[in-house]
Amino acid sequence: MRGAVLYGPRDVRFEERDEPKIIKPTDAVIRISSACVCGSDLWPYRGIQPIVQPTPMGHEYCGTVEAVGREVRNIKPGQFVVGSFATSDNSCIICQHGYQSSCVQREFMSGAQSPFLRVPLADGTLVPTPDVPSEDLIPSLLTLSDVMGTGWFAADAANVKPGSTVAVVGDGAVGLLGVLSAKQMGAKRIIAMSRHASRQKLAREFGATDIVEERGEAGVERIKEMTKRIGADSVLECVGTQESMTQAINSTRPGGYIGYVGVPHGVSLDGEQLFFSHVHLHGGPAPVRRYLPELIKLVLNGKINPGKVFDLSLPLDQVAEGYRAMDERRAIKTLLRPNGTK
Amino acid sequence: MRGAVLYGPRDVRFEERDEPKIIKPTDAVIRISSACVCGSDLWPYRGIQPIVQPTPMGHEYCGTVEAVGREVRNIKPGQFVVGSFATSDNSCIICQHGYQSSCVQREFMSGAQSPFLRVPLADGTLVPTPDVPSEDLIPSLLTLSDVMGTGWFAADAANVKPGSTVAVVGDGAVGLLGVLSAKQMGAKRIIAMSRHASRQKLAREFGATDIVEERGEAGVERIKEMTKRIGADSVLECVGTQESMTQAINSTRPGGYIGYVGVPHGVSLDGEQLFFSHVHLHGGPAPVRRYLPELIKLVLNGKINPGKVFDLSLPLDQVAEGYRAMDERRAIKTLLRPNGTK
């Protein structure tokens, strides 16, 4: 089969790879329905996170089960499944507490930008849908694997409740789906921070009530103006830079909550500033597996349509263009079709 | 009157000061029943926090109201009151959210190591007891002003619940009262980190089920051994150094909670490490005013006896010895009696 492999900065190749097989008895192999490019793929793509060897890319996936190992109990060939970007046994104490993305057996997935994918710990990582879903639902189901689950975690970690005032830092796909999540959780006011017309439009469609174009201190000042000068109840930090984290902390009211899901790169927090900010801080790799059953229901019932974040759809063999378009911010998020159809 | 004034590192003088008067119509003046030395007083005492001019010391206080300004409604002369180390109007939006120690009108108190004290925003800062309490309850009531309120906030911020496993970093008075707070909140297992026999003894008396003498990585390793290798549900950070904060983060299970109340000095948190630790982080200056009504009840009903942290009682004019004893860790906490009696 042919799949995407990253060789170095801005060097994504679509090349022959071994077809995955069952290696451990707890594995499954799935046929990918759709794959996509994640904002976090751009860190190594841009050379900010070093690549030491050619690396099969892609960790967001859904598809049909082809084969399972002999110890797999709950997942069966022919089922349509959505899985987390982080594997989990879903039974250790950490999983029981709902932090499957820190499972004692966790592995981070890769190689999903391919026609087939081996998924370790299939029983604890994959969630089947009741039936094989219709084609139009695939993009939304795919987002649950990471980007939507991560936006949801950001809102949950930021304690969004009915009536909350929420600010979202970052207008990438995660930030936009953070807006959608906050809306779904009943937020009254949702301030999206974005200076891109197409992203502002989608943010509004997802439930943003206000747009702030300013960044940094000016952005904080605007949030303060809009919140009786105290800051937002909940702030979703969906970028992972020093500037975005500082902006998030300074935009939160004393006693408010920050959910941070942008993988921090070069971020350092000053203990004393954090102390006197009086904020709650929680984040990390999203425990997608915890949320999958609920989010699958919301998609199947038509309550949410997170697949709208895909504004570029390409056949899988054009994966390199998919990265380029996101790197240059021409696309919010790229959907990749292994079968080459639109 | 004569009170304690800090001139520079290890230079506390007991000297003549102006007797406080009502300055603003929202002030009260109280006659101090007992005062004490706070662990945070040791930062400037040790020169770690610079002193630019002679500074009247002391921010923990309780006593009898002598006079009130013309706009004070709820506090009356003759009442016995306990107040927070941070003033608050107890009515702004931040106060309404329970973060009175970040009130828009907040001032940090000082000058309580004196016979009389002016308290701004008396209505929002002071809480009267139903009657004038008996002498033996004064030390416990005094602790509510800061050290006990701070230990309580640490446990609350660390989400201590019935059945929780809790670790407490720091065996100063705040850490010890964090143990007492965790016990009161129903923690099942409370691990106190201490290598001082007298403090270990008090920790056990307050409810610690285990003592860990190791620090740093060895301390973390012991906590892991005691918690099925995942870490504690709740960790109270009651010191404020890089080492103690790192120890707290590494001792908490993924998804667990850290309440940090030691004022951070030179602490820097690595964003990526914090992200992958998956902990909840909350802390800051304790919103003592929020807890005062409940804690006063617990003291008056004999449910808690936090005054036991005072293991040295001195007449106020020996305040310098009170600082020395704490600095040299000969005393956990010094009680100061303005009238000179034991």
C-alpha cells in the first residue's frame, strides 16, 4: 500500500509501505475510510519538532475493521469504528479515572494517512458505531478521533457550563471545534479570537457570539472590556505557544478556568504570575476515548456537525498538498480520501 | 503603641508606632487579642523578598472591635472578629465567585503584630463570632485569618473528597493544617512529607496516615510506591520553591489535582511537562473570607483545633525571638500576646 511519510521539514512523501498486520493478539487492522492532517502534524512538518527518521504520518482515523487479534473481544471485522489518537486499555486505574490518553499502556498512533492501519489495544481504543454510517457522516466521525475530541476536552477542562462566558484562543480546527463544544455545553457568550474571515465565519456558524481580532495584550484588553474588566469564566487555549498561553492566563477571571490543549512548544510559566492570577489550569493530550461514545451519539443524532472544519478534500495521494495548504493557512483542515474520491 | 517593624534581613524591631485610627468610613480599628508570625513573613525576614523601607509586620489577626467608620454596617464595637489577611469588599463580581483575595479593592494587610490594627473594608473583610469566645479558643480562631484558611484552600483547590488519597508537600504550619483540612474533608489516606519528629507527630495528630521522609525524586518514588505507581489524587503544595512544586507535580496521578498555596519564589513551570502530567493546577492567595463563616463554626463546635500549630507563645515585645525561632525551625509557629501574658 502507499501512505504518507515525513522525511524532514516540508518533505512529505506518498510512498510504498508494508501493509499492516496483526502483531499482538490485542491488535486490530482497519481499512481507513478517511484520514486527515492534524495541526500537530505541522510541528514536525515545520521542523520545530525534529524528525530523526522517516516517519509514517497521521493519527486521526475511522474505518472498517478488517481483522482482529485472538484476544480482541468487543471489536469485530466488518464494524465501523472510530478510535483515539492515543491507544488505551481502558481498564487501568488511570483509564478508570477518565484519562485514557495517559493509560499505562498508551502509545501515540501514527501511520493513519494510509489505506490501512494497525490499532493496538483495539478493545480499549476503538468504539464501534451501531451501524455502518452513511458517507456524509464520515468527516464528522473522523474528527472525533482527535480534533473534535480535543476541542471538547478544552471546553470540559475549562469547566464550560450553561451560562458561562468563554474565550477561545486559536482559530485552527481545534479552536473552532472548541467553540462548537462550548456552545453544545450551554455557554452564553463565546468570544472567538481570530483575524481570518473564513475562520471567523465558521466560528460564528459553530456558535461564537463575538469575534476579537486583536492578539497579545490588545486581545486581553478587548476581553477585559467585554467582561466587566474581570476576564472570562473559561478560556480555551488551542495553540501552544508562549504568547497564546500568556494571552489565555491574562484573559481569565480570578477563579476562572483554562483548558489548554495546544501542545506547548517552548512554553514556560512563571509560578508567581500564575499564583496571583488565581486561575485553574488543566490540559494535556485529550482523553478522546472517554468522550467517544457521547460524541458519536451527538454526530449520529445530527446535534453537531464538526466535519465542517474540513475546507479542503483531497485524494490521499495528494497528501503533500494537504500539508502545504494547512502550513500556508490556505486550508483550515485537510480531509484525505484513500480511495481518491472527492 | 509599640509594634513589630522589619528593617532588613533578620532585623525585626519592636518600636513605637502611631496608634491606628479610622481613616476611611469603611474602616474598623480592632484591639488585637493575639497575633502571630507567618511562614510568608520569613521570605522578607530572610532577605529573599527585598524590603525597601521599614515595614510594620503581621497580617494574621483577631480581636475586639474598638471603633468603626460611619459607613460600616455589619461590624460593631465590642464584637469579637476574625479577618482575612487580604481585605475585600465581599460584593464585587470576583468576590461573588468566592475569590475575595483577588477582590477589585483588595489590599494585603500588614501591621497586625501590634496591639491595635486598622482594617479597611471592615464589612467585607471581618467576620464576627456569635459571642466573645473563651480564651482557649483564641489561638484556633487566630489561625483562620490565614494559615488555617490557606491549608483549607490548598485541600479544596486540590479537590480533596471523601475517600481521596492525598499527599502534602511541606511540613510548615500551612502543610500541617492542610493535613487537618484533608482529614476534615474525608480523605482516606493522607501522606505527610516531613523529616522533623515534632512535625510528624503533629501531622499524625491532625490525621496523617503515612509519613514520607524522602524529598525530591526519592520522595516522588515513595509516593508512587504507595499509590499503585500512579500518584496521589490530590497533592497540597505548601512551600513555594521549584523543588516542592516539581515534587508536587510528579507525585500527582494523571487527572489528579494540585492545590498550591506556597507563594512561589523563583518557580518556573515547563509547559510541555505540565501538559503531559495531565494534572489540574489551582492555587494562589487563599480566599480566606469565603471560608471564615464555616471555619469559625468548626472551631467553636470543637470539630477542629488548628491552634495546636502554635508551639511557641511569647509576649509581643519578644517578637524578634519569635521570628528567630521559626527561621531556625525551632518553632513551627509563634503566637504573640500583646498583653504580655502567656
